[in-house]
Amino acid sequence: MGMPKDKLSSMAVFLTPLQVLLPWMIGKYTAGPRPLNVFLLAYPYRIFMGGVFAALVWWTPSFRLPGGDFPLILYAIWVAGYCFHQVASYCMFVSMMAFNAQISDPKIGGTYMTLLNTLNNLGGNWPVTLILSLTDYFTFRDCVVKNTKTVLYSCNTKALVDQCTKGGDVCEVHIDGYYIAVALCSVIGIIWFKALFSKIKYFQKIPRSEWSVIKK
């Protein structure tokens, strides 16, 4: 989108106080017997924020100033978006950690908690790795005559990209795979939420003693 990397990095400074305060603020809502209710409330909101970020990525280049920079209001919008996303993300994370802490068997120390946290981390990370690896396959490029809009052919493979550039033409992105990935993940996320909403509610109703490895 063309924003300077140092400006993007500086946005994290505004998130630090929020990241410190959020777990403390959310903690009082996850201390009860139904901590995953917070997860269920934040989940649709986080999917919505994915669409918001996709829209921001799409519109940001149109706000570029003649000098190549962007207006301050745009940076403020991005910081606000990051803040809203962090609220949803931390609500989900803290609620899962609270549930894990409640069902962990104290008789085997931190082993149970470590196992549950490992499963949580795997569940949260492998979809990101998968979709990022597939994004290029969702991206479609056209070989365009330099300084014109004349399309010669598609250049979706490395060989065709090299052929296009060697001929003095430009291989431009026609459809960015990022937007397809966001749409696909949003649909999958909605289906997952609809399919497992009642199951997550059920998990909270199971007596905590049933989660123990060593039962009396």
C-alpha cells in the first residue's frame, strides 16, 4: 500500500498501553464459570475487522499525497483499526486462557496447562501459515505494455513473469490474492462459528471434575 515501514512500525507504540491494560480489563469477565462467552462475543467482531482491514488496504493508495506520504488522519484511522482489532483478539485469547486454567488438573502441575496452550497456539498459527502460502495462488497478474493499459497475456508463473519483464513490459497484479484470502477465511470463519457455537457452550457446562486426568 506504499506506507513507509518506519511509520507502520511506529503505530505499535500506541498499542502498547492497550496491550498492557486489556488482559486486566477482560479478566473480570472471564473469571466466572462461563469464560468462553467472551470468546463467542468477540469472534464475529474479529471476522468483521478482517473485512475492515481489507477495505483499508484497498482504499489507502488513493489517499497518497503528491510527495508520496499520507495524511495524518489516515494514520489515525489505521491506529484506531488496530486498537479495535486488539480488543477482539485479546478477548478471545484471554477467555481461552481462562478456560484452560479452570479445567487444568492441578495434580499434574503445569503439564496440563502447557498441553492446552500448545494446542491453542497450533490451532491459531497453522491456518495463518496455510493461507499465506496459498495467497500467491489466488493472485492473478497480467503482462501489460509499459506505460499503457494494453494487456498482452497473463503472467501467473515465474517463467511468464521473467518473459514479460525481459520483453520490457510490466507484470501487474490484476486480482490481489489477499482479498480472495480474506473473503475465503471470513466465509470459513462464519461456517465454523455457526457449526461449533453450541459445542463451545456445551464445553463450559461439563463439570470441571470431568476434565481431571486423575479422578477420585
